[in-house]
Amino acid sequence: MFLRLWNTLEETIIDTLLVTMTLLVFAEVFMRFVLNTGFLWMEELTLHLSAWMVLFGASYGVRVGAHIGVDAFINHLSDKIRRRLGPLAVMLSIIYCGLIGYGGWVYLAKIRQYSIEMEDIPLNKWIAHSILVIGMALLAARLLELLIKIMRGQSLGFESVDEARKALETLHNPQAPENGEPGS
């Protein structure tokens, strides 16, 4: 139940960020090129929304297997070796998230300490940049979820979705789940 809520919330946030960015860029282009005016804050807001979308998207990408993988070598290994390398790769990724998250935390503490504001929006910069820590925490949680699946034998490790193959399977079997998750 919690995972389903988390999945829905994550997708809703990503969708909202994408729609908001699209509308902001459209308004900005229209105002600049048609009305010869504009607002400085639109560009800054769009930039920060895109950062939020990317870091939420990284977490989502782990869930659905949408990250690009360099797996030409790994695919030639036996399942036994892949089961051993999978947890190692995931644990190294979690450590990476921890390092980036810690660095983000230190950075946020410094800019909060000095009350640095954004350039064109009256908002403390640490609030806008808090996605550094939030995104790494979400990504680490998804990686932990993947590690549990590997330990339970439900996955071999990072698995990427082959969109062409998936489309053909869906064409031949319309009842197959579209999002790559069994039973959802």
C-alpha cells in the first residue's frame, strides 16, 4: 500500500513539474517574441523545476528500469555472476547517493547560514536547492528497494527496459502490464 502511494505521488509530482515547466516556457516565449516583454523570474523558476524533475526522475527511473545501462558485458555473464555483481553495483550506488546527499546537506547548511536568496525570486536558495538532499534520499530508497528484490531473487540487478521488445510483447499480448511492473 505504501509503495503504491509512493509510486503515485512520485509520478504525480513529475507530471506536475513537467506541465508547469511547459506552461512557463510557452508563456516566456510568447511574452518575449510576441509581446516584447517578459518576467526574469520565469527562467530561474523553469531552471529549478527542471532540476527537481531530473532528480525525482532519477528515482522513478530506477523503479521502472529506464536508466541507460552499459550492459553489453554484463549480459554475457552467467546469472550466478550477475546475482553477485548486482548487489555490489547497487550498494556502490547507495554509497554514491550518500556522498552526494551529504555534500548537498553541507551546501544547504552554508547557504542557509548566510541567508542567500535566489536571483529573481524572493525565496531562500536553500529551499529551492533542497532537492539535492531530497533527490538523493529518494534515489537511495529506490536503490534499497532494488537491493531487497535482488536479495529475494526477484531481480538480478539493474535491469533496463528494452522498449522495442516491450512494444512487440504488448502488441502480441495486450493484457501485459504497460509499465514493466508485474501485476500493476
